[in-house]
Amino acid sequence: MKFTYYAAVVLWMAFIPIGAAAQSPISNRIRAAARHLPENARQVAVFDDNTRHCLYYTLNERLYKFDVWDNTNSEIPFEESYYKITNWYLSPNRNYIFMVTDNGSFTHFFLKDRITLWRLSVRGQVLKKVADGYRLDKRKGCFIISSMSRCLNPDAARSHQKWLLADHYYDLTGHIIWASDEYLYGARHR
């Protein structure tokens, strides 16, 4: 009798789909909201715990937050204008979302601020500019931002000026780790 009971329970458990387990109401609402995003929206991050309970997504090159607790949808305001969001990364501890923005025509000088790295604290909703630069590389444990350091011949015509760049290394919480020595523009990035 006991053997047939246990065998029946094991067979019954084997045929239950993995995703059919009971979920929290917050998790269910977030999954439903993610299914109903517009076609051209890209999902950035999902937080289905009781403290954050929200879905972050991009739509038309803007970042939005949908809070399922309050049933509100709001755009995350940036301090500066930008052309588009090119990429985003979620920190390993899931407390920060890093966004890389292309500044397009809002750029003052392409070696100085062509791209911007932003850090959004998802617990406190604080958006902070981490750094501006010319190029961004994401490595396993850091971000590397190449940025203009100085001009060697500032009195020359713009087309003949020689610029020095430096690589700045940031950890995955947005704090600077190290800055490299200066190098001539074009010497490393060909």
C-alpha cells in the first residue's frame, strides 16, 4: 500500500510542469506586465521581491519603470539629454542598473562625452552619472571608459590637434578603481 502511494505521488510530481509551481501575486503581475509590453519595448530588469516589485524596460530610447504594487508607469528622468540608450547591465548584486547612453548631437566633443555611463540604484531610485568618455568596454569585473585627458597642441587647427586619452576603470558598483597612463589618440584604438 505504501509503495503504491509513494509511486503514485512520484509519478504525479513528474508530470507537473516546472513553471506551474505557485508564484507570489507580485511575481504573477510582473510576468503579466512583461507579456503586455509594446512590441518595440526591451525588458531591462525584473524585480519580483516585496521591496522593489517592479519591471524596468526601454521604449523609444527612454527608460521606464512599471511598479506593480502601485500600478504606475513612469519614465526615469536623466539629468542630461541623450540620443539613445545603447546598452544596459545589471550589477551582480542586482542593486544597480548601469545604462550606456549615446549622446549623439548633444556631444560637446566626441573624445570627451560621446557616451555616458549612468548608474540607477533600484532600491532608492537614485540616478547618478558615473563617467563620460569616448569609448566603453565592459570586462568581467569592471567597466573601462576611455576619455580625453588633454591636448598636446591646443593652438593648432582642430584637424591637426593631437589628443591624449586615459582609460578609467570602474567596478560594478560605479566607483573608480584605477586610471591608466595617458596615451596618444589612435595609438590603442585602431
